[in-house]
Amino acid sequence: MIKFVYQDKPKGTGDAILRCQKLIKSSHFLMLFPDDLIIKKNCSKEMMLLHKKTKASIIATTAVKKETVSRWGILSFKSKKKNFFKINDVVEKPTIKLAPSNFAIIGRYILPKIIMKKLKKLKPGQGGEIHITDAIKQLIADGENFYGNIFKGKYLDCGTLSGYINSNIEFSNGMKK
């Protein structure tokens, strides 16, 4: 079952999650951003398998070009296995020099319900928004385990005009086959 919850004003992803609080019944929930498309492999299924294996929170990630890291939330980690790594920090839109890696957060998360407590206490940050990465940073500092899932599908970024156009071209070419 899919239920929609609306924000009256764009107050950030943290605010959007808080609006869903009454609908979340289990210890963890899956959150997907509509402008980050992953095709050819089921990223959510991969994430759920990793969640089942680790009993932890999961963030979808892929390597991005170093010169684009300031567009993304970037993950910090010590060592990487084939398709995942344990996250030790998240940095929202860092400069190239301050980026701890080039693994970007791609709009898919399995988050713990306890994130609600952190979000309620957050003050609006950059742009007057409540940022989910701030709550995730706090949870990691408190000892909550988060893993980055390096997904196998193809990522289409619809968050820019050129990305949106290219995504439409990709879909139309795929439909011709």
C-alpha cells in the first residue's frame, strides 16, 4: 500500500519524514527520492537484503566524479567490501578538498524509526530546511550502524534539467528495444 504525505512548504527531507511519523509502524522504513532513478536492477531489494544481513540502516550509494561532490551528501568510511561499507560519517555537499570520498548518497534509504526523535530536535539548517543528513550524523555518533549499499543498477539523476532530459532520452531509447 502506498500513502502520500504532502509538505505545504519545502522545509527539507527531515520535515517530510516527520510528516510520515504516524504511518511508520516497524523499527525501520524505506524512503525513496522521486528524482533519483535507478534502473536495470532493483536497488531497494538489494538494500533490503543488506538490511536483513546487517540489521542496520542502509543508504544507497555510487561513486561520482570528484569534481561533482559538492552537489551531494558524501559518505565517509574506513574500508569497503565488494558492494557495501560501514559508514562512519556523512558530509552534506562538501567542497572537493573536504570530501571524505566520492561515494554520494543516492535517494534511497532504510532508516530507523528512532530518527524521528533526532529530527524533532533539529533546528533548520542551510536554506531554512531540516536536513536528514544532520539526523543521520547524530545517529552515527550515538552508535547506530549505517551501511552504504553500492547498488548494481544504472543511476539516472533527474535533479538537474540536463539530467532530467538525459533520463527521458534513456527511457525512450530503452522502450524502442
